[in-house]
Amino acid sequence: MTTLRSALFVFLFNLWTLVLGVLYLPLLLCPPAAVAGPASFWVRGAFVLLRLVCGLSYQVRGEIPRGAALVAAKHQSTLETFAFRLILGDPAVILKRELLRIPFFGWYLGKTGVISIDRSAGARALKDMVKGADEAAQAGRQVLIFPEGHRMEVGAPPEYHTGIAMVYSGLGVPCVPVAVNTGLFWGRGSLAKRPGVATIEFLPAIPPAWTARPSWPGCRRPSRRPAPAWPPRRAGNGRTCPADRMVRPSLWISLWTRIGWSPEAPCGRMGITPSAPGESSTCPVETK
């Protein structure tokens, strides 16, 4: 039954995307602000289909950040990529450039102010990513990044890439970790969409990387932009500035402990605390 419902959802979702993709063609000539509302409408329609056909929805826990912030989320499913559009409003999503080449979907995605990265460009891609994130943060938008770079299997050990450290140390805004268990319902590479309520949980923010200034002589920060987190800067006497030295390791530790694998959590959730007494289960429900 789950397979049949999932196949029906895929058909209806593709039809929904095709119809709106044709109707929205004039929007490609409009500024990005004109695309935000129609994009959210398309996402809402997708979740209506997901709920009615597959019995799958999501809930949000924790404090949603307002204003400029770096949102670092676990990535297990397509579900959270859609949900963040509705939860955050107008985030600047860091994503691979190949997604912009998908007909209809990629065309409109490029009009929503995303930060596309050419992963084959090496160091230049990191610089472009930091620059785009800085511009978005200055405009008061949240910057959404998936530190692992791709969807992960449920229970897989975290594999955080260096890009998150570069962006975190370059923005000077709080980093908000987000835990998810969406892979239990809509897994990577799986057709099945299992009934249930997935959880997207915003965890306590990690303070900005460079609010505290180093105390050693020769360790000075520009008033507006920080120094790179790695490799560490050197003081005039050749010693490593303590504030720079700790940026990258402390971020790794914070992300690992806050949204890392927690085997004690029910259903193998990623960093999500157990349901409170009397709260409905958020585990997937198998139907025959």
C-alpha cells in the first residue's frame, strides 16, 4: 500500500510541478522578489499532496531564527529542503550548481536568491560561497547550508565538510544547528513515503565566531570582516591567535554533539529528543 501511495504521489507531484512550471514562465522575466510567493505556493501544494496521498507531514520544534543567521541542517531527505522554504520564508540556500540545470525546477530555483556552488572549482568555490553568504546575511536573510553536502543515510556518522567552517567564520552571525529524522519517512533514493510526522528541530544557537576579540598583542580583527578560521592567523610574535585557533575545532564539536548520531533516541532519530509523555509518536507507520 505504501508503494502504491508513493507512486501516486510522484505522479501527482510531477503533474503539479509541470502545470505550475508552465503557468509561471512569465515570472522568469521578473525580479527574484516576485518569485518568492509563487515558489512557496508550489511547496505548499506539494505538502498537501504528501499529506493527503501518503499520510506524511512534519512538525517544527525549537526556536526558529529571525534575521541574519547561519542555519546548519542535517540532510536526510528531500522533505526538509522543501520545508525550509516555508519555515524560514526566504532563505539563501547554498547548493550545487547542477540543480539549476533541471528543467522548470532549476529555472525557478535560480530566481529565489540561492547561492550556487561549482564544486569542481576548488578554492574559488569556497570564496564564492562565503561572498554570497555574506551578501545574504547583510540583507537580513538566513543562510541555509547542509554541512555534509548531500543526503545521508539514517544513522550514518556525520561527515561535515570544511565549507561550513569557512562560512561560519566569515559571517559573524550565530550558527543554528537543525536536527531532522525525515530520512525515516522519505529516505535517500527511496520511492517509499511512509505515513507519520517527521520532525525538524532547531537547536540552541552556536554564538558567532568572532564576537570576542583576541587579547594578545598583534592579534587584531577588522571591524567589519573577520579573518579566515583556517589556517590560523599569526600574531606579530609568531604565536597563533587563540580566537582564530579555536573557531574550526569548536564548531566541529558543537555540530557533532548537537546534531550528531544519538543511538538512544527513539526510531534512531538524529539528535532529536524523545517525545514527551502523551505526545504522539513521530515514528514512521508501516501500512500493508
